Amino acid sequence: MKSIIDTFLSKLDNSVRWTGIATGAADQMSGNSSGEPKYRLFRWMPIWSIVLSCAVFVIFLIWPPVLDRISLGAFIAVLVSFICPIVCMVPIMYAEGPLGKSSYKDDEREATLRKDSFLFCFGLLTWLNCLGQPTLMILSHFQNWQTSHSLSVAASAFVLNAILFGCLPTLYASWKLRQMSKE
């Protein structure tokens, strides 16, 4: 009885192989090139950009007295030299990453991955902002921050939110998407 089922299934497989869909799906899942542009998995680049933007936020949040002795122009130049490459790298990571192609070309697996990655991103950003903004307001009130300190913390929080919004979906999709072997 098993041989009848096996022969029936093999005949079904052979009837579909002429379309090339099975080979294309195997190539896509295994990461082999078949003429279509393949999107890379960025696992560590988004982490580094998030860590660097978090470090800038913490520096502005702590605002050590050393920063008062540094000229404002030199400090802004160093800050811009760190932040600009990160901000420019985020759209490139998104376009070259696993979510880079148009959502119209997604199959069910990719559509689910795209939905889950954006839900994770929006959920984490909502949670961080709902807790972070009142905390920053309380800190600024009790520590008597100057206007420049408050503005620098708000600007660095905005940059951190922008980096997280750009990097989290790519990071989530890169860690969730697995390359499968061709066999």
C-alpha cells in the first residue's frame, strides 16, 4: 500500500517539476543565486548602529562635566561624524536586507516575516517611549536641567528612535530568517 502512495506522490512531483517553481523555491530557500537579486541577512550591522546611538543617548543623558569644558563646535563636529554614517547606513541596510524587496512580491512566509518584524519594532518603540518620556520629564524636573541639556537629550532620543525604527525590522527579520540547505 505504501508503494502505491509513494508512486502516486512521485508522479505528482514529476508533473509539477516542468514549471520550475520547485527549483526556484529550493534556490530561494537555500540562498543559491538564480538570477534574482538575493538579499543579505544583516545580523550585526544593525546591532552596532543601535549600540552607537544608545551610547550617544546615554552620553547626553548623563552629561558629564567634562562636556562643559569642550567647545560646542568641536563636540557637535564629533557627534555629527559619528551619527551621519549611522543614519546613512540605515536605508542601505533596509534595502539590501531581507525586507528590501517590494511587499507585492512576498509569499506567505515573507509576508508573515515582514508583519512580525514591524509589529516587534512598533511594539518595542511604543513600550520604550511610553516609559522613557515620563522618566525623562521627571529627571529633567528633579535634576534642574538647563535648556541646552534638555534639548540635547530630546535630540539624541529622536535620533535613537529613528535608528531603532530603521534597524529593528531588518534585525528581527535577519535573525528569524534561516537559510535552508538545498537538499
